[in-house]
Amino acid sequence: MRLTVLGTSSARPTLRRNVSATAVEMGGESVLFDCGEGTQRQALMAGLRFSRLRLIAITHLHGDHVNGLFGLLGTLVLDGRLQPIRIVGPHGLRRLVDAARSLRLFSPAYHLDLDEFDSPAEVFRGADYRVVCHPLEHSIETLGYALIEDDRPGRFDPAKAAALGLRPGPAFGKLQRGEPVRLLNEELVRPEQVLGPVRPGRRIAYCLDTRPCDAAVRLASEADVLVHESTFADDAAPEAAAYAHSTSRQAAEVAAAAASRTLLLTHFSSRYDEAGISQLLSQAQEVFPAASLAEDFTRWDLGPAPPG
């Protein structure tokens, strides 16, 4: 499981930072959260493969989060894509996509599976993972997302299996997959007899744009990585409140309340130079020491799923 940040600037790109987009690759599939202007070029520079893209999840319809969508969908047409792609987001997304198709900004041969949400929901089921959404608190209708890996069976204890009369081979594999095995004497060996506690799947939360809210805490609950907007510093807290954004300190408070393992700060106002952005990190780390700054092309490797 790998997270790649493709843009970290809010509102408009800068010479160092593009606008919002983040990709997650897992098990031969990929998910894209937001698609600001220039996202497809950022993805190419990062070495991401569009053929693996299964889901595009848009948080809201401000341009810095959606203006790159039709360029990317058009590139999929040029690539000859036939595999369906799912696009989800808040109300208004369907009208936007329908208008683009009617104007022939893109003419897909592939099926576009588009849905709008305004309440908590599972928006996508992939191979061994799911993506859920929850409404956040911004100046327009906005969704946050979490990608959640399926829980995995507990660790297999071969000594316990051997004590029950089993030998290494297919029976071990079935038990590791959570399937019961019948012995030659017809006695049934159940997985829970040889497996440890269930291991929770990994979790990545994505909360842009929003003021601090309970929904963000729920999405980020015990997340391995929380990607959270960090538009302003402490001295701009009144401005953050007025525009329904967060300061870096407030993002850290969300991460702490959610017991997230890591906080990745992004969506920085273009008013801040690199020294100013470093100040955002310092303010966040006063609350949540495990905070980091996202840069364009930051890669966060959560590694392979642990072996059984």
C-alpha cells in the first residue's frame, strides 16, 4: 500500500506546489482522491499507471480539487481504456460531468459509473479494501474519505495445528484463509483453534477541505495515515474559521482526537514560503508530534500486508 501526494497547494498552484490530488496504490489497483488542475501530469511524473485507476473520489467542486478531471478522463480515452471507472463526490458532480460530455470535452468508450453522496456511505468496494465517505464542514458541500483494508485473519500457529493432528500442506492454507478443515476421523478443526486475534486492516483518511469537525475524527479513527488540510497558521485562525478551513494546529488536534498514527499536512495557502510552511509543521507538532509536511511527490509506503 503506497500513498503518493500529487499536489499540496490550496486555491492555486505555485512554482513548487500543484493543487490537490493524492493517489493510493494497493494490490494492483489505485484510487485517486481529488483531481486539481495538472493532476495527470503530476501522476505521469510520479510514475503512476492510469490503467490501474479504479476510483476517482472528489471531495468538493472548488476548482483546485476538480479542474483536472476532464483532462484525465480524456487521456483515458486516448489510452483506449475500456475498463469501467467509478467517480464519486458531492451533489453537483453529475451535472458537471454531464455538461463536459455534452460539450465533448471527453467521449469515453468506457463506462462511467458516477454517484453522488450527502451522507456517510461505502462508496467503493475494491480487492480487499473499501472506501467510505462522510460529509465534512466546508463552505460548500464536501466529503471526506477513508480507504480501509479488510481485516485479516489472526496469525497462524503451526504448532497448534500439528497438535490437533494436521500436517503442513493444503489444510494449513485453508485454516489460514479462515476455512475449517475435517480430519480423517471426521473431527472438525475450526480456524479459531489455530489462529490468533483478527488483525485490523490498514486505514488512510483524507480530509480536505474542512474546518475541524467530528466527522473528520471518525474518518481518521486509528488511521495509519491522516491526510488533512493545513491551510493556515495560528495567527490566521479567524480567517480559517471564516472560510471553513483548518490551521495546522487544528489538523493536529483532529489527529490526536482520532488516535491516528501519522498526520500528513497538506493544502497550504500560497501566501506561505517554505519557511512559513515549516512554521505550520512546528505548530502542528506542538499538539501531535507525529506530524509531517507533504511535498509534491511525497511517497508514504505502508508496505505489504503482514504475512499470515
